[in-house]
Amino acid sequence: MENLEKTAHGYIKAQDKEKILNRLRRIEGQVRGVQRMVEEEDYCVDILTQIASFISASEKVGMMLLKDHTEHCVRRSIEHGEDADEKVEELLSAVERFLRV
């Protein structure tokens, strides 16, 4: 069986990586809290408020990732003339998915 090495395809600044992981852990806790609220049949408006909170937190994580991707991957590609058009199209596609357009 072939030994396949994991290759990194992305880039996240070290300082952002820890922030992103911390935010994702908080989001995970919020989702568990919402599950508990549903199980306990809490007031619907309170549940919706919590859902809005973790959606907002998820969007902030997404923006951090888009920023890192643009500042590193797209910029590097343009500066080095390596598949710049492809990277720009990839970025636009990612933004479109992120914004749900």
C-alpha cells in the first residue's frame, strides 16, 4: 500500500490559526448549547437568538480565512505570475459561496 503524505494546500497565519481555532471551539459550544435548549424546549426566540450568534461567529471565521487566502495565496500567485487568473477565479468563487449569492 502506498504511503501518502499529507500536503498543505492552504495558508493560515500562525496568529490567526489560534484565533480561528478558539472561535470554532466557542461556536461548537454554542451549537451544543442550542441542542440542549431544543431538548429542554426553551423559548423559540431564545433559541433563534443563539443560532444568530453562532452564525455571526461563523461568518467572522470565514472572513478571517478569506483575508488570509487573499493576502497570501492570491497575492503570492499574482506577484510570482503563477496561475494568477486561476487564483482570482478561485477567490471569487469562494466569496460567492461564502456570501451565498
